[in-house]
Amino acid sequence: MRIKLNKFFIIVFSGSVFFATAIFSQKNSNEIILNWTNPENGTAVDIDSDQSFDQSTPVSEAGSLDQTELKLQVSPRVSVTLTPEQQKINNEANTEIAAKAAQVALDFYMSGTKVVKIKGSSVHINSDCSNFVRAVYYVASDSKVDLFEESIATGAASANSGSGVYLLAKYFEKNHHYKKKSANVGDVIIFDNTWDKNNNQKRDDNYTHTGIVTAVRDDGTIEFIHGNVGRDQIKIGYINFKHNTTTVEGTPVNSYLRPKYKWEGNLDRSHNLTFFLLRAFGGY
């Protein structure tokens, strides 16, 4: 794949934890440098119950902005036809990575990890949901898989076509499985409308948040870990399509993932729950 870039140019790069202008530059044929400003607490809210959601203060816009830089080493991928045996081995390896991804996500959460080294660069995973997922798969694959780079290199998405969440979604949609209501442990979750990304007071914001499935309970509840919750936290969340509440008999089944906006008035609060905002599950 050949990527054509001028010395530098400016585009709008809006994403999982950022909505801003990005500057792309290129030092050689493979290196892409992304710079953006990201809101501190725009993508998800730290609200666990109906009562705490009712008591939360409505917001009008995203939080303060921080500067972030991301370097990608993108090389083209050559399409290879695998024999059935090779495909079986490849699928088993991917399944193992997915299982490890779930454990890595839990480890990051339990240990309070905030920064992960990816190819020599320090990546903040507590304040960026898509970089959290990226770091999880990078560590789970023993530093072999960088999902951002794979997305661009396989032609799933271009470097300037969207956000980190978009890169993740398109990678799995093109190369692996991507489905609405069936989750496997280790899957990447894609959400829409978790915040008013373009600040136009409409629910028209796609690819706004992401996380990692860590368990699927017998009652159908999906547990996941995600970054940039509230003020730069890594937290556990829940999804259950059978219920439009946060708990059933005291057990969590859904989480709030969008704040109350003043301009939405008295909108049904269930529209801010995970089951309503979910776009798809993607994975190996």
C-alpha cells in the first residue's frame, strides 16, 4: 500500500477521546505522525446506577483539552492464500490472543496501569479508550499486533479517515468478525453517541467509544473494561440486551455511557445505557 502525504496537512480527526484538528506529517515512506487534542472526559461517564444518574448534573459540552501525539509505522500487507491447515493454526493463534486480551484488560484495570510502551512510545491508556484497546492487543500478542497500524496496512481504513475507534471498527469489519448482539471474550466493543462529539446538539456521532469484552455471564450480561471513563479512569462496564435498567435484583446488567445533556431535556434515560449505544462487537 502506498500512502501519499504532503510535507504536512491539516484535517479534522475526531475520535474516541478526541475531537480536534490533527496534523499529519511523514518522515519516510512508512511513518505517519498524528497530533491531536483530546477532551478530558468526553467519551464516557462514571455513573453506575439509576439513582446516581438521576442525581448527576447535566452537561453542555466536553471537558478540557490535552495534546497527544501518536506515531504509526505502517507497511503494506501482502495477501496470502492459506491452506486449511494453515488457516486452522492461524485461527487458533488469534483465539489465544483474544483470550489473553481479556486477561490483559483486567490486569490493566486491577493494577491501575495508566501508561503502556508501544514500540518505544508511551501511550496513555487511562485517558484514551481506543489506545487502551490498542495497548491490550499489543501486550496480548507479545508486541506483534498493533491494531491501528493493521487497520491502515490492510486497507480497512485510511490514516485520515476517522478516529482510533473507527480504525478498530473497520479493521475487524474487513478482516475478521463484526456483529451486533453476539459477543466473545476478547472482542472489541464499538459504541456510538456516547458524547456529543461534534457539539451540534444531535445524536449523530458514530464510533465514539470502545472497550474489551472480559466475560459473558450465564444471564447474558456482557462485562467489559474500558478507558477514559469519567476523569481518566479505567473501569468495568456491563451490557445486557434483555434489560433497560442498570441492575436486576442488585446485580449490574447495564452501565450509563453517556452524560445527560441540557439540550436533550427529559429524554428517556435508558437511551444513555450501554445496550442502547452499542454499535457492534469485533474480534478474531
